[in-house]
Amino acid sequence: MHTDLLPLQETIASHQPRLEAVRAEMARNIVGQQHLIERLLIGLLANGHVLLEGVPGLAKTATVNALAQCLHLKFARVQFTPDLLPGDLLGNLVFNPRDNSYHTRKGPIFANLVLADEINRAPAKVQSALLEAMQERQITIGEESFQLSTLFLVLATMNPIEQEGTYSLPEAQLDRFMLKVLVTYPNEAEERRIMALMARTAARPTLTAVLHPEDILAMRALVDEVFVDEQISDYIVRLVFATRDPSKLAPKMKPFIRFGSSPRASINLSLAAKAYAFLHGRPHVTPMDVKAIAPDVLRHRIVTSFEADADGVNGEHIVNHILEQVPVP
């Protein structure tokens, strides 16, 4: 490691106990799910929205709730349903007959952490209501725009598309999520621990907030300073370009891709890799950091073809194949 990075490494190391305190506090209510917890922390550190996909009962909502309890931030949970209206999420104008005027009633989106629970159970017009908030960090109600907090994240959960009563998320909506995390079943040992913790009538313990807004902002500033070598940047660009034109690096995937990843993929992959390195106490990004986080950044940014649907090939298969084929620096 270059000696110029030693002071940065020491500063990053000084923040690790705070992150470990968050993990330890969440472990009081959540068994396992380390991959999920790590990705939520990466989203928090990299200022990126996170989408969680998994079948019901895998503690997606519980994990987000646990994270929210560990942070000194305003938290709002919105249950997405087929009859939800954009105004229920954003807010609306309310007429006051006393002075014959309208005033703004702000919705739950005006929080720091917003849990969009089962986001794919609401129709597209409600899902699209999040677009401005997620990208521009502002909300327009009537003719007035409102800036959202610097610390604003959407953490959304969804059931697989195959589940009954769900709607596909628009590609523009998916592209605004930095990470899409697949939540899987626990192993047998974790299942036994879950039973021991949850198979009781008593409520879960209330967690203690251990991370303040100024801590998060300080960590984000350090994430920006994490060093990315030019070879790593070139590797990220090659991975993203392989999703757009796989003919050179992954020709077997060419029939399965209709549209590849947008430039947001390159930006988010670089930033998420920096946050991943920070989370592991390193002041620089390695190729393994990029490979570790790439599936979560890219899997939802590839639009597959009819041939892919017919052959059972999805974005996950395509990304894994590209990671195998693109040379690592």
C-alpha cells in the first residue's frame, strides 16, 4: 500500500468501531443476513438507494427496521398497496376554507430513511412518484418544490415478480437503485437460532441508536477519498461495456441482452466498491471489491431479450458470466 494512504487508513480504522456497534445492535433482533446488512450499510455510506428482493418471511422489513433503530435519523415506513395514491406518499395541497387558501401537507417521503415496503404491489404511477425524490432529492407538490434532506435514502422491499398480485418495476425506477440485493433463505443453524429468538410471544427488544448524522456524513466524506487506481476504473468500465456490447468479452451473452447498463452503473459500481473497501477498513479499492459488489449493482440494470426469457437466462446469469470472462487487472 502506498505510504500516502496510511493517514487515510488510520482515519478509516477509527470509524470501524461505530460500524461494528451498528452490526452488534442489529444482531439482537436479526439472525444471520450478514450479506443483507452489509449491503444496507454500503447504501448508507455511498448515499445510494437499495432494493431488497426475496420471498415473504426472510426478514427484509425487519432488517430495515433494525437499521433504522440504530441510527439517529427520522424513519418512515410506507406499505405499498394497489390502491395507494402518489399523494399518500409525497403529500398534497389541502384547502383551508378559513383563509380561502391551500397549504402543503407533506407525506412520509419527507424523512431520512424511507422504507417502501412491497414496492411492487403498487401500480406504476405510485412507483414513478419516487423518481424525482430518488434522483434529484426533491419533491414537487403543486407548483412548489421542496428539497429533501442530505441524508435521504429509499430502502425498498419487493417480492419476486412471479408472486401473485405484483407489478413489474419500470426500468427507469430500477436504474435509480444503487443496489438490488437478493435475500435468500437462512441455513439450518441460522434457522434454529431464529426459532430460539422469535418463537415467543414477547415483543422484540427495542434497539439503541448508536450512529449520529454527523458520523454518517463524516464516513461518506472518507468514502469519497478512498483511492481507485486507473486500472480498477478501466476494469469497471469494461464490465459495464460488456453488458452493452458483449460481442468482444462475453459473446455467448449477446443474444440474451436487449439493453445494457446505463452510465449510472459505472458511477454506482465505483462508489459502491469504495464503500465496500471502507467497510472492510481499506483506503483503496481492489479488483475483488469490484467483483464482490458488481452483481448487486448490475443485475437489475440489464434488460434481457425474448431468447433469454425462453432459455431461463436472467440478469444474474449474465453478470456472473461477464465477471468470469472480463480479465481482472
